[in-house]
Amino acid sequence: MSGSVNRPVRRRTFVLGTAAAAGSAALAGPLAESASAASFGYTDDGSNYVVDTGASLVFKVSKTNGDLTSLLYKGTEYQGYGGMNSHVESGLGASTVTIAQSGTTILISVTHGTLKHYYAARSGENNVYLWTNKADTSVSATRYIVRVKAGLFLNDQPDSYTYAPTTIESADVFAKSDGQTRSKHYSKNRVIDYDYVGWTTGSVGLWVVRSNHEKASGGPFYRSLLRHQSADGGGLYEILYYGENQTEAQRFGLQGPYVIALTDGGAPSSSLYHANLTTAWADGLGISGYTAASSRGRVAGVGITGRDTAYAYMVGLANSAAQYWGSARASDGYFSIAGVLPGTYTLTVFKGELAVYTSSVAVTAGGTTTLNSIAIPASNDPSNASAIWRIGNWDGSPSGFKNADLMTYAHPSDVRAASWTGNVVVGSGTETSAFPCYLWKDVNSGIIVYFRLTAAQSSAAHTLRIGVTTAYANGRPQVVVNDTWTSAVPSPPTQPSTRSLTVGSYRGNNYTFTYSVPASAWLTDASAYNTLKISVASGSGTTSFLSAGTSVDAIDLLA
């Protein structure tokens, strides 16, 4: 933080993913009612409903707009930075707010037009449970921001730290004096990579445990804001629909619960995680749009054949109303996805992040839909095609390409990025790591790939394929072979219309461009290098890293 903020000693900051969660959940305090649970209840201070959880947490919710105005844990106030409360989106404004107690549960209901939001507390727990039910676009995005006071948690300047002297893009991407970049967008993690986000001092932990995202949009590989810190404080986010680099239409309906959890410094209890959270206690609270576990179904598959065992596989379910996903077992491809709302879904099998199989499946309330073994046709995985050469592999991501990992938590101009220019030689052993993960019209358009062909290969026409994972401003590849044959400019596929490559995300719609290169384009001398120049075509975009661009999945020349 800035020099004007006193830094506590030995305080730590974390964003923990699923793997870390499994190893640290035991650090959390128990959920059982504490000896002080007798104080459980609520009061009205005139401006707020004040809820005492009967443990170590007291929180307040504004009676006028539904903001969380206080988060008092063990006598320390954690809520608030920059004079702002915690709230849905950027604050709902005038709302109808009511409160009710049912035994050991208190529910605060917030109604703002067609949107309904809920806070719940349970006796003896240091948790705040939240649900948000959005019926339409009257509130543009769907997110909850927990705003945390400055100075309570040390930030060692991770990539989401947003206090830096120079703004380099759209008032939300910054550069430090050493050339490293910072933005609230730079989370690294996809939705599937984390169960919760937050901070710990070692003796106090403040976390947001994510929901199952069943009515979010973007699927398991979506990246968005998770947390950030600045000189004024920090923010923890539950992003359900943000509108940036979205590949799907917005879904509506009840989302949650997601949880604000306070601990003795350890991770939040694993019983709160989206996959395990039992909400039977919420069944009778009257939450709008709530569907109990008994009215949900399950999909199970006995196995998946035709997999490339070098990759992890995932199965997703999606329709216009909901989305779910689950991992396929490495040994045989078995999968099970529970807690699914009744309906008909498109089932998609992903190799890495690449869709290699789709079908339809029906889910019924209280039932299990069991599927026979799924066989992925060999032709569905582009890696199975025989290639003269291949740069990267077909997995739906730019993994392995130059700067690919860095780009999930840094701006392309970051000093840590290797040069975006430089040509590539097939057969060098470094062709993938030397090829940039992103191409832009203004930055590195015209990269050349050098390769040799045998006499037999050069006497035949071949298909060139370039796979992409997203594009900005309709950027798409046009190719020139040996300065003699030029492809047509391909039509742009459907991609998100917002920023992507500069805000930590390559996730768009995977698409493969194919080019039929005639035999006359090749050099006949087998000892000579053929050249493939790849340029970015588009009349859209602006300049530099906001010029038209695209992210690369794989490039190959088929035999």
C-alpha cells in the first residue's frame, strides 16, 4: 500500500484455488454454535438492521438501500473503503428492505425493482450468506463487492493491486515505475480454479466463498475480477455477469448462496464450498426463485472413450437458464454432476478447454440421468489429424505459447513479457515457446514461420489450419506463402465485443481457420525454407495492444 498507510506486521494475502483449499480447510474454526450463541438476534438502530450472529460477527444492512454498512468481527470493523459500502453492483439505491427471524436463522430481504437480494445469518456462525435474484437487465451487471478497509491486510503488490502511478489503459490498467502492470482484472484464475478468494493475517481471515455459478454466464473457463487492493482498501468480488469478454447471453434467476466468511486465520470451512454447501436450512425461508435439493437432478456418465490421456477432460451442461460442469475421471472418464435444475441441456465434453463432443441430455427433478459410455469420434479432436508440422497443440487455449501464462495476470506491455516479435523455425524444438500467444495488427502482424518440405510434400496441395480462442475487434489471420500465394481475408467468427487480450482473458469462442494452399505455392527445393507469413486483418480496433488481435490455440500444416 502507499506510504501513508501503516502496514501490520506479518500479515499475508492470498487467493486460494481448489487444490490449496483442500489442504488448508482444516485451519478453519468449527461451524457449531458457540457458547455466545445466546446473543443471536437482531436490532434496528434506525438506519440499519443490526445482526448479531451469536459468534464473533455483527453486521449491519442499510434499511434504505440494502448495502452492507458494517462487518464487525471480534471488535474490529472490516467493512468500507473510500467511504463506500459493500453492495450489489455499484449500489442499488432506494430499495425495500425487510428482516425476519425463523428459529436460528435471520433473513434480510432487499427488493430493488425486479431485483431481489438476500442476506442470511445462522446462530453461532461467523458467516453471511447471500443470494441475488435478477430478473432482467434493469441492473446491468451482476456482482457483489465486499469493500474492506485499508491497512487491515497487507498486500505485497500482487498483480491485482491497483495503486500505481501511470494509467495505461481505460482507467483500470496501471503501470508501476519498474514497468510491471497492475489491474483489478488480473486474477489468473478461471472459475473452476477457485472455491474462495480473500486475505488472512494469520489470526483473522476474510473470504468470499463463491456460489456454483449456475446462473452466471461464461462457463467453467471464464476469468473475471476476484479481488483487488489499492491505497484506499480492498475489494472481494462474486462476479456472476460482468459483460466483459462474455461468450454467452446473460442468464437470469436466483444465484447463490455465496458466503462472506470470517475465520481465525485459516481457510473457510469446506462445508461452505459450492459443491458441498447444504442449504436445507434455507428451504423454508421463502427466497424468491429458490429450488431445494430435492427438486434438482443429477447426470452421471459411466465413462468417456477416445480421450487423449495427456489432457484433463471436463463435462459441461448448459442451456439458456443454467450451467454446470464436472471433471471426468482420468482413469476412465466417469463423471457425475449433481444439483442440476430440471430441463434439457447441451452436454459438452472438453479436452482442456476445447469442445470435442456435444449431445443433449434431459434432467428431471429428483432423478438421475445415467449415460452410457461416450465415444469421442477421432475426427472431433483436431490433434488426431496427420500433420507435416504443428505448432502448439489443440486444447482450446494458448498454453505453451510465448507469454501465455503471463497474460492471465499482466498487460501485454508489461516489462516481464518477452518480445512479441520474432520469427519461428519449425524443427528448432522451440517453435511453440517462440511463437507469441497473441497477434495484433499494430504490434506483431506479419510473423514468419520457416519450414522445409520434402519433394513429395511440395508436389501436393495442403490444408493449413490456425486455431484461435478469441479475437478483439474482429482480428483474424490472413496468410502469405513464399510471398507468392496470398489467402483471402476470412470472415470473422462470432467473438465477444469487449476487451479480452489486455484484461487477462483469452477465453472467447474457439474457432479454426482453414486455408487450402495449392502445390504451386511451395518451393520445390527440399533444402530451402518455405515461409508462412501470418498477418492480422481487420479494419476495427484502435492502436497498439488495442488494435485488432487474436489469441492462438494451434497452427498446423496437414499431410
